[in-house]
Amino acid sequence: MYEDKTLVCKDCGSEFIFSAGEQEYFAEKGLMNEPQRCKPCRAARKNAGRGERTFYTGVCATCGKEAKVPFEPKDGRPVYCSECFAKLNEE
């Protein structure tokens, strides 16, 4: 069976645990190599290529509050704040 392993991140040098559950998952997916980076360094590396995300301000079509959205609002198309958007997607 698998046992937790302590590995060292090749980016920041900190120790991290490669859990038995993660090892089992890696084996199921056919991944042969152990992770080389801790979770924070993997996340930073993954997001590094994306660049800054631009947010635009609009007025929520439902409640009238300010809404910040990741796209430029167009005239005639509704914009929703995160709370109203979540309510719409519950239905």
C-alpha cells in the first residue's frame, strides 16, 4: 500500500507531504513521477501564464448594485452582481 511521503519543493525548498491518497490517484491516472513542487508553487506556476485579469464595472440588472465582471458590458445585455447571478443559476 501507499504511505505518506515528505518531499522537497524544487522551487521554494519547503517540505510538503505527498499523501497516500495522492499517490493512489497518481497511480490510477498512470502518472509515474512524484510531484516536484508544493501546492502553492504549482498554483503560482499554473497562473503565471495567464496574466492579469481585467474587470469591468456595470450595474446589476436585478438589484441595481455595482457589479464587477470579467467582460466588457455591452448595451442591451444584462449584467448581474455575483449574488444575483448565483440566484439565477440555482433555478
